[in-house]
Amino acid sequence: MQTVRITTSQNIDIDYELAGLGERIVASIIDFGIFFLLYILFIITGISLDGMKSTLIVLIVIYGIAYVFYDLVCEYFMNGQSVGKKVMKIKVVSLDGAQPRFSQYLLRWLFRIIDFGVSFGSIALVVAAISEKVQRIGDLVAGTILIRTSPRTKINHVAFMPAADGYEPVFAAAAQLSEQDIELINEVVNTYVKTGNSVVVYNMATRIKNHLGVAAPPEMNDLKFLQTLRKDYSFYATQAEVL
């Protein structure tokens, strides 16, 4: 699977798996399938509304608006995903790994006219196939890519596991971490498992230590520190749910 290295706003290099052409095509087929089913439903509704032309016209207008703006609205309000992308576990992100701005979503949507409207998708397919990061024209212009959201590593290869029953937390400050912090820690450790790049672990551990104002025991290396933080966070999150 092709990967792309993204430098996050915390100056941490993370390797993401790019969404493949097959995944993108299937996601588009799923989205199209939704509107095909709606089209069939509208035909049935139109037959039942025979003689109620004004109502039928309103339904047609609503259908047209929904079809035209579907991708833009879904990606903006569903964090870079449409229904098809969500099913295929892929999403749109900026080249820096951040959530795209509305202007980026808008550019992707506007260039659908070239990518899909003019050539029925052949231009998008060819450009994505030859581009380094599997980007269609809309992605190239908007500065976005599609990545996989599913974990790269199997559960038995993940370098840390949730805290077990009876676990005693080591760092009380772990409760101050956000879900985004934990997701980034997860990505860093997964990257280390995949590439053996200890620099990303050191950079992340240093940033978290400075952020929380904590110091690890001398016998605890940076990887173990991140693993322990993940377990401590899980412990405190579980306690909060119980309370």
C-alpha cells in the first residue's frame, strides 16, 4: 500500500496509507447508488402523485440540489467523508494532515465538473492513476489527499493495549490529554512499528512531556512512556464514564 509522509502542526512526521483507486471508485459507486435508489423512489412517488405537478416539481428540484451539493455538504459536515467514503474507511485531509478548510472542500467540489462532469470520470481516473499521491485535479488544486482511516497494523502488532483491570496509572497528568492527542500518539507508535523510525517517538515524547510538565522515570524509554500514557488515559477515561 502506498503511503505519504505528512508533517503535522506539532512537527511530527506521520506515515498515512493513501486511499487506493479501487477504494475511491467503490466509494463513488456507493454514493451514486444512494441517488439511484432515490431516483427509483422519486419515480414511484411521481406516479402516485400523478396530477400534482407542483409537488412533483418541488421533489425534482430537491433531488437535483441534493445531487449537486451532496459531496460538498457531506465532506464538510462529516469530517472529509461521504457515505461511500465512510463505508470504505477513507477520508479527505489536507496535505499537512489537518482537516481541510471549507475553501478546500469547495475547490474539490468545483473541480468535479472537470474531473467527472466533462469526461464521466475518465479524467479523474487518469490523473489519480499517474499522480504521485493518487490525487485527482480537484485534490491537486485544493491541496488535499485521500487517506485510509482504518489502522495500518493488526491488533496483535499494536505497541500498546488498553489498561487491564486493576491497572494503577503512572501519570495523573494523562487525564489532561485530549482524544486528538491520543490519536496522534497512536499514529506515532504505529509509524514506529511499521518503519522503526525512533525519531518520531522521541519528538512526540518530548512534546508531550513539555505539554504535561512531567518527567519519565530513568528506566522508562520514550516508547514505553507513550505506551504508559495511552494506558493511563484509558484508565481515567473509563473512570470518568463510570462516574
